[in-house]
Amino acid sequence: MATETTIARPAPYIEALGEQYGKDLTALTAKAMPTAGYAPTVAGQDQAQLDAYTRATTAGQGIGAYEPYLTQAGAYSGPTAYQPFMSPYQQDVIDTTMSQYDIQAQKGLAGIGSLAAQSGNLGGGREGVMRSEYQTQSDLQRAMLLAQLQQQGFGQAQQAAGQAYGQQMQMAQAAPQFQGRDIATLGSAGAIQQAQEQATLDAQREANRLAAYEPYERLGYMGAGIGNVLGGMQGQYQTTVTPNQSALQQAMGILGTGIGAYKTFTS
């Protein structure tokens, strides 16, 4: 008994496209995807950021920038803080002033002698009393003048020490602020450069990804196109195949014929 098989096939050029598509797909998927070229990367710190970090973490620059000024301020406080501010010329001023005072005091003693001589009391007890009183008063005034000069020098030195203390305390407050501004400026500038570098890396990574996936996308477009063509058209030609009967099939046919004839004869 003959069997017919009908095969609906697309046009030869469509079959050729499908065959080529299968070959390309097999060859493309057999290769490993080059993922290293578009793996995420992070831009390193800019030099300005590194400088900012170094300054921020270096003693005396970022951390503890105020300490030298506090130490110096401490030297300008206490009972001996005035000593470094004493004028080196103060003693010269005192010595000169006291020397002039002594000269004037001697002239006063000479005047007492002249008055005693004019009154006829030269060398007398009255002259001695006058000289004693004058000397006592002169010594008192001399001591007061010396104390005044020393107190003036001490006051000036103490005031200078106080000003220096205040200046150092102001610097202790200002230094970290100035350092902080520099560190912040360096950090901001470095962040801008780092962001630019990161954008460049991201753009290169995307370009590498597009290049790696381009063959797949191109093959995908080809496959979609072939599918659209195949889905919108019927088979272009048909082939009918009648296979030859096997020996068994032939034997069964003869047997069937004989059985049919026997039934006809006996009926």
C-alpha cells in the first residue's frame, strides 16, 4: 500500500537564510562573552583628594592644627609671662633716670650749704637737721621714682604678654578654620576631577558593552526578520513522496488478495 507524504517548504532563499542564521547563531554562542571589557570600574581618588586626606590626617595640619598656638599661649600666661616682654632698654632708662636724679639731689645738698653759710649756721646743728631732712625726703622720692619706673616697665610687659596670649588664642581658633577651608577646597576640586574620570570610565564601559553585544543584536534582528517572513507566507512548493513497498508489505498484499478470492469462490 503506497504512502504519500506532503512537505510544505519555504522558498529556497528563505531556507538559505535560515541555514545561515543557524550557522551564525551556533558560531556566536560558542564563544565566551568578553565581559571584562564592560565590567564596572571605579575611578581612583584624584591627587587633590589625596592631598586633602593627607592634610586632614596629618598632625599639626588638619588634626591638632591649634595645638602649637595653645602651647605658645600657655607660655604667655602665669606669673612669669611678662619676662620675655620686658624691654631690654628698661634698665638703661632706669639707670639714666636715677643718675640724673642723684645729680639733682646733690645740687640740692649744695644749696642747703649755701643757705647755711648765708645765715651763719654753716656746720651747725640746724644745717645738719636740714641736710638730714632733705636726704630723707630725697631718698623717699628716689625710691618712689625707681618703683614707678619698674612698675611702668612691668605693666607694659604684662600688657604685651596679654596681647600675645590673646593673639595665640585667636590663631588657635583661626588655624583649623583656614586648614579646613583648604582641605574642603582640595576635596571639592578632587571630587570634580574624580567625577569626570568616572564619567569617562562609564562611557568607555558602555561603548565596550555595545561593541560586545552588537553581533548578538545584529543576529537577533536577522532572526526576527526571518520569523516575520516565515510567519507571513505559505509554503512555496510541495513535494509528494511515494515510498516503495517492502517485501512484507507486498506479501501481505498478495495474502489479502488471495483471501478475497477464496471468499468469493466459496460463497
